[in-house]
Amino acid sequence: MAELPIPEKVKKLWGVWNLRGGILLSLFIQIFLMLFASRRQRSRSSLLRIFIWLAYLLADWLAAVCIGLITKTQIDSCNGKADDHILAFWASFLLIHLGGPDTITSFALEDNEFWVRHVIGLILQVLVAAYSLFLTLPNNKLWFPTLLIFVVGTIKFGERTFALYLASSDHFAETILPKPEPGPDYEEAIDVYTQNRAVSVRTRPDQKKTTTPNVANFPKEDEVLEDEKEYSLDEKITLLAEAHDNFKSFKGLIVGLLLSSKERESSRKSFLKRKPKEAFLLIEYELSFMYQVLHTKVVVVRRKIGYILRILSLFFTVGALMVFFIVEKHKFGRFDVVLSYALLFGALVIDFFSVIHLIFSEWTLIAPDKNWWRTSVANIALRGKRWSGTVSQYDMIKYCQDERTVLVSCVYKLAVYLCIIRGILDRVKLWLYSTTATVDTSLKTFIFEELRTKANTANSLRGAMEACSQRGDWALLETSNYIKLKWSVGEFQYAESLLLWHIATELCYSESPSLWENQSKKLCKLLSDYMFSLSVKQGSMLAPVLGNWHIVFQDTCAEAKRFFHKHQLVSHSESCKKIIDTKTNLRPAAVKGSKSKSVLFDASKLAKDLQSLGTGQWRLMSRVWVELLSYAAINCRPIVHAQQPSKGGELLTFTWLLMNHLGLGTQFYEQELQDGTKLVAVK
């Protein structure tokens, strides 16, 4: 077979620089991950996440390939020349790169489940690096600094593998279980029980216990104002410590464990007394702890052995630099020496950054020792937010109208001609046209007060289950027009009801788009667009409740596009006005039959019914949207919620954790000691 006509100079150049270029690129990737990996916690930027994902994948692959190239080069040469000595030196540095920086051990939760693969990789790569050093003995003048870096690389790689193991679902669940409690010795207990039965004991007559329900002092509706208080450092440290205690108690939710009624009631009493901003700050801190435990080395480093290994690694790296500085290097190429220094200083920079990150960390502030420098640490550690603080926004009318633009229409027609999957184009369109909105204090206050009102009525687990099952019913029950509106939630599945209320909200909003008239209008619009955006962009979060969403969505979109084309509608406002002006005296199902799942003109009827309520329509609609939000949040799988802190955070995840702290979760069990032990599981 004929070889490709590649010039000899190109082959020689590639042979010399492929390894060196790969090692240099590996160093740059480590520095990039060190600086930017943690930013994904507070950013929703898809571009940033793509770069971090590519760097994360390339880092492991590149380091492993370079170690293989080093060994192959040494075996091919078989002459023990000086170049082989410095290659063995580089191989040890690549072990450090395989260990990665402290800021990222896994990109997604699924990566933690592959810890066994990393154990095998650790063993193999350490053996290969050791073999690379062995090939250069006994004449290697760099054997001592190589050995020091080899130990550091093994420690770093081992730390990462152990962190993946600790964050894996199986072990994560084990850390939450209480200590085994076998109870009293049965043989001894039965002897005592038999003796006591023979003794007559006079007892008091039974008295019924009376309990006073815990009723929080809620502000009146017109007193729910924005809480703009700025907390002092001491208050933030106190909240941080409480958030850490909450995380230790409630982290079992992630792996689906049931929590005790004692934990539920304790958290419920605490959060019922909280102010909205304070409650959301606690949740923000708690989710930050969750992110760090699942995706960084914090659990490994924050141990006594972790501190010892970190100090040892730092001293070994400094020692290797000093030895390399004084050793004779005239036999090595100038660039190879410069690259070696770059690797040494790069390792020191990464170690120095990890030490700084270790000191100025939230975990330092929750330590029991109150040192004089705690305030200085808090000034840096508690600076900034721990999630994006934004939600995605998109509405269905705009979604359908976007395809009517000339550019998008041509792209879709070309895609059909080239047999490109439409789903890919839809995702690109969502990425290009969707926007974001800030989650301000007024929205947090409204959501918290609505959930707290529910929590106040849910004094028992049965009450909590009933409260969690509502998806608009309770809000509608408080209006005299309940019979007129109940069909919008009672006759439809969640997916249909969600799209129905979304379109109706958009139609009502288009009639009076000014935001300053009514604060509830702004909140309603924001929640409506957010839930629709989640449905089309992150269906996995709503998968347990969406049901036939895809059918409902495609049928409604098809009818909307046909309606817009029929009436030649291009403007968003004109489209909404035309839909709401359509006569809907009869329900669409009665006219068209049940074959189509479209809810377009059901939404038109609902919008008219809502407009007939007058000034109270937006308050009612916003309360319905909070119920739709909370219903989706509590039914979303906990493991899906656990994935969100690494993606900038989601309001839905905040709502889920807040509901659980208010006692509105569904992962609790009640233990009653009455004539034996009785467990009532709720899940």
C-alpha cells in the first residue's frame, strides 16, 4: 500500500514536536481548568461549559497519550541518552496533570460512577511512569527530582480517584446512614421483661396529650415587601454554618433516602421563621456545598491525611525545582530545559492556588476554631454569588414566529433537503433566540411566601403529600370563579395544563405589556416563560410530570403555525391579538374532536376567562404558576436536581430544596413508638 507523500522535514518536525507540544498544551489545559472550572457554578454560559467540557476530556486523554509516547520513544531509542532522562522527568509531571486541579474532579455526576476505571487508570499510568524512570537507571542524573515529582503525581492522581469514589452514588449513600444500632441484648432483655411482668405496677390513668399547632406569624399580602437587608459577615458566617448542618442532614435526598420526621419538623420550624432573602441565601450556600462535594477534591483535601499530603506535595515540588536548578543540564536541549522549568513552575502555581483556595474557602469558616483572621477569610470566601441568579426565558408564540423569518425558514428548508435532523436545528434555534431574566428579591419573596403558606397548613406528612399534589387547584379555590376556571387544571394532564396556562399568560400579557402597572404581572410572565423554556430545553428536569408533552407541543405548534400562515401574521403582538379575538364559545374538543392534542384555542378561552376577573387576574395567575413550578420541582428526580449546581443553578432546584426544608417534601418517614415501632414511609 502506497504511503502518503509527506515530506521528510514534516515527519521529522512532527517527531520532535508532537510530544513537546502535547505536554505544553496539557499544562495550559491544567491552568485553564484551575482558573475557570469553578465558574460554571455561577454562570449559565453554554460557551463556557463547552470549553470546560472540552478541556476536561482533553486533559485526561492528552496526558495519557503523552505518557505512552514517552515510553515508546525510550524503548525505540534503547541507548539511555540524556533525552530519555528528561522524558522520564516529564512523565512524572503528566501524572500530576492526570490528577487535575482541586477545582474539578468530575464534569458531570455520571463521571463519579467511573471511579473504578480511574483506579485502573491510576495503576496503569503509575506503572508506565515508573517503567519510564526505570529505563533510565542507573545513569540518570535527574533520578531524584523525577522521583519527587513521581510521588507528587501519584498523590494527586490518587486524590482525584478517591474524590470520585467518595462522590459516587453508592458510597455517598453509605456516608449518610447512621451507625449500626443492634439494640439491647435480646437474651438479657427477655429475662428483665419476664421479671417485670411478675411485678404489679400501679399506673396513672391515661391522659390525652394536647398539642398546639405551630402557626407562624405571616405578613399580610400587602406587607410582603422586598427584603433588601445586607447581612454582616458574622451573620453570613452563621448562615453558612447552618447551611452546612442542613446539607449534612438533607444530602440523603440526592440518592433518594428517606429522612426522619424529626429532621423534617426541625427544619420546618426553622424555615417558617425565616425571611425570604435569608431562606434563599441558606439554600444557595447548601447547594454550593453540594456542588463542591460532588465535583471537587474538597472532601479529600479537608482531612488530616489530606493536609499532610498537600504539604508533602508542596515541599517535594519545591525540592525538585531546587535539585533541577543545580543539576548539570548542558546535555539537554535548551527548549527541553525551558519546558521542564515551565512544568515545575506550573506545578508550583497550581499547588499555590490550591493552598490559597484551601485557606480562603467556605469550609474554613465552618471550622469550630474561631481565629482572629476569620473575618479576612470571610471577606474573600463569601464574596459574590454561588449560582447564576438567572432563569432562561422563551415563549411559544415567539418560538413559532421565529421560523417565519426569512433566514430561519431558509435554514429549515435546506435542512429538510439535506436530511438533517430537525431536533438539532430546534436546539440551535433555542440557543440563539432564548434569553435570560434575573431572579430578583421580589420573585424570591413571592415564591417563599406561597410555599410557607402551604407549609403552615401541612402539619402532617399526609398534609405535605396533599400540598405537593396540587398544581393550581389551591390557588383557584380561593377565587369565586373556581367553577369557571377549574377545567384548565382538572381536565388536563400536567403537560397540557402547563402549555395551556403558558399561552393564556402570553395572550393576557400582550394586551397590557407594561411592567409597572402590576408587580404580579411581571412575576407571572417570568415564571411562565421559564417553565416553557425548561420544557423545551431541559425536558429531563420535568420528565416525571411532562407525560405526553411532545405530542401536545407539536400539535399546538402545528396549529399555531397554520393559523399564522392563514392570516399572514408576522408580528408577535398581532398574532396574540388575533388568537384572543377568535370566537371560542365552544370548546375545541367538541368542534374538532379529540384526535389533535392542541391547546391553542383552549388557551384563548382561558385568557378571556382570566381577563374577566379584572384587577385580580395577575395575582391569581402568579399563584397558579408557583403551584405549577413547585409541583414540577418536587416531582423531579433528586439526582437531576443535584446536576444543576454545576450548570449555573436552576430556580426549580432552589424551589425543590426549599420545599423539603419547609416540610413539603415526599422523602420523609414517620416513626411512632406506640406498642412497638411503627414506620410510615412517604415517598
